[in-house]
Amino acid sequence: MNLEIAHLHLPLTAFALEVNARLGAHITGVFGASGSGKTSLLEVIAGLRRPAAGRIVLDGAVLSDAASGVFLAAEQRHIGYVPQDDALFPHLNVRQNLCYSHTIDQPGPPPQITYAHVVEVLDIADLTERRVASLSGGERQRVAFGRAVLASPRLLLLDEPLDGLDAELKQRVIPYLHTMRDEFGIPMVYVSHNADEIVALCDDVLLLERGCCVRRGTCADLFAVSQAPHYILKPD
Amino acid sequence: MSFEVWQVAWFTTWVAAIGTLLILPPGIALGWLLARKHWPGKTLVETLVTLPLVMPPVATGLMLLKLFGRRGLLGRWCESVFGVEIVFTWRAVVIATAVMSFPLLVRTARLALEGVNPRYEQVARTLGAGPWRVFWTITLPLAARGLVAGAVLAFARALGEFGATIMVAGFIPGRTATLSLSIYHLVQLSRDNEAWGLLAISVALAFGALWLSEILLRKRPSL
């Protein structure tokens, strides 16, 4: 995967999102405090927000280019997005949520990722006929991952997906993300304000502060153990 | 009760239903535009649509009469294109009830659509669904209960329409006589006993409509 974000500019309420980066890692982390523009960055990549300036290119395909007026709609980008609040469709059951993208006639190659495989990898086979409202937090997240993966995205954007879960549950869900990476090979951008999650999952990390990428490096470059097994950001 | 009474009750229900069905697509579309989009002139359109709700119904009726009359802009157009007359026919009753119910429908539709979390729509788009598909499979089902409630409210309002109807359709027994027009007419003629019968039907119809909306609202779609 090669995601090029060139001279991106998006005015937000208090500051502007200004990012200039080339992402190529299997799982890229975007780390920063709440309100540092992480979610806005994901929304821009997903095509849910139109940047004022800049260019975004994924594997050679231009997704948006303000200079030439190109802006590919979200439904044409093949980029998966799991928001913080999982946003499972409440009027559909688990199976219908998982298969939502399959009900759409999409041109292009057939999905390489099968329903049976995804359900097995994420351990949600027993949930498929359940109502969404009856799921626990960890189950909801796994279903949300599965739904995004089943659309065969070229890139998966995860916005603080473990935020609502307690520490123990987080430890149980993180291995599923590892399996997802290994089984499906979909590159991911993982957004979080939690250093432990970033260290557990990411190969390359961008540190976002007030909309700007202030530091970048591997987890070893940016984070240090505070009280094992917890990590903190190293001083600049 | 006589045949006429049932004929009036049936006619009233029928025109109210046609009027409501007629405004359902534009009402939901406008409600969606007001709930989800920003566009120039939005406040003006919103005010214009709400106008029949606060204006004297008779004044709205007069405007419709001028508009759909034989020499009116839309009246002439309807006559030349479809060859049909509007004023003082059942069509005028449908138009009067539709116009008077429209603001209620738009307002409830807007509220219902605003209540749908845009996150669901955004996620559906990242899953490959275009705007129409998102509307039909996500927005509409999630707003359905509020939309049905709005439609029933509009229908109930249409059942009792008086002021605009009397202006644009007049009281012609067997042609434009609705329940409320007939009640007024009978009381004028001191035929109160017959008016009571119509009153009972009016109450039953309104009660039934609201009861239905309550049941529909309580029965959640299979979540």
C-alpha cells in the first residue's frame, strides 16, 4: 500500500489540519490527544470530507486533488471505515450488517474475502442472527470490523475502535486485529490516543498535534515503557 | 344513519387519503433537504411552507381559488393540458387538504430525518452505497416511525379541513361535501340531530387515525 497525502489543508474550528505524509506500513498509527484532528484526517481519506487544498493518492489512483477539482465520492474509494461508535445499522441484524456491501452491485473484481472466512476469523459465527442491540461492546466492534472487511477495501481506517472497551476487553480484541492483518492483508490506518494500543498494533506512527504531524517514527522511536505494560510518549 | 352520511364519511376519508399520499413524496423530499442540506433560500422556503399552518385557512383557500380558478395560472394550465376543471370539484378538496396538511408533514419528516445519526449514512457510503441506496436502505427505514407518524398527523389534519376547502370547493352535496362542511351546513339548517351523527363519525375517524399512529410508533421494526 502506498498512500500519499500531499499538502493537505482542511480548516477546522480552532486550527487547520495540515498533513504532508506518505504512508506505506501495514498498520500505520495516528496518535494524538482528543481534538487534535485525527478523526478529520480519517474522514478526509475516506472521502467524507472535502479538503480545501492538497492531494490524496492511493496506490497510484488519485482520490482527491483540490487543484484539479478531483474528488472521488466515498462509495467509489473502496476504503473501509470503522468509526469510534461502531455505527452498526440498528434496523438490521448482524448478518445483514455484515452483508450490507454485498447487496450492492459493484463493478470490479469479485471479493476475495468470503463471508465464512470473516465470520470464522472474527469469531462471530454464533452472533449472525442476533439483533445489533443485544451485542456486547466487544462483539459490536468485531461485527463492525467484519462488515468493513467484507467490502474488500483497499485500505481500512479504524477510528479509536477500542475506546469504549475496558482494559481486559481491549486485550481480547487486539489479537483479532492482528489476525485480520495477517489473514486478509488489508493495510490499516489506526487512530488512537492510547499509547498501549498504538504500540500493540502499529509499525509506523504519526504524532498529530493541533492538526499538524509533529513527529513520526516507529513505536520504539516515539514511546517508552512507563509502568509495564503501559507506554507513554517519549519527550521530544 | 342514512346513505348520505356514509357517503360523506367515505368521501372525506378518501380525499384525505389521496391528499396525504400526494404530499408524501414531496414532503419527505423537502424534509430531507431541510434536515441534511444547506442551500441558499432555505429559510425562505421553510417560511413559505409553514405559512398555511399560521395563516387563516380561508385566506389560503382564497389564494388557491385565485390560482386554480378558470382564469388562474394553474387553473388554466390544468384545463389546457389535462382538460380538467379544479375548483368546485373533488380535486379542489384534495388540493385544499393537501396544502393545509403539507406543513405538518414537512415539519415531522424533517424532525424524523434529523433524528437519524449521519454516521450510519457515512459508513454505508464507505461500504459502497451511493446516495440513493443510502437513503432507501438506511435513512428511510431509520426514520420510518417518525415519517409514518407525520403522515398520520397530516391525514388527521386533512380529515377536519374546513376553511380552505369551503373557499376553493364550496359545499356541493354529493360532490364536495366533507364531514366538516356537512356539519356546518346541517347546524345552519338547525338539523342538529343529523349533525350529531357526522360528529360521531368525525371523532371516530380522528381517534382511529391517532390510535393507529400510536400502535405503529410503539411497534418497533425488527431491530
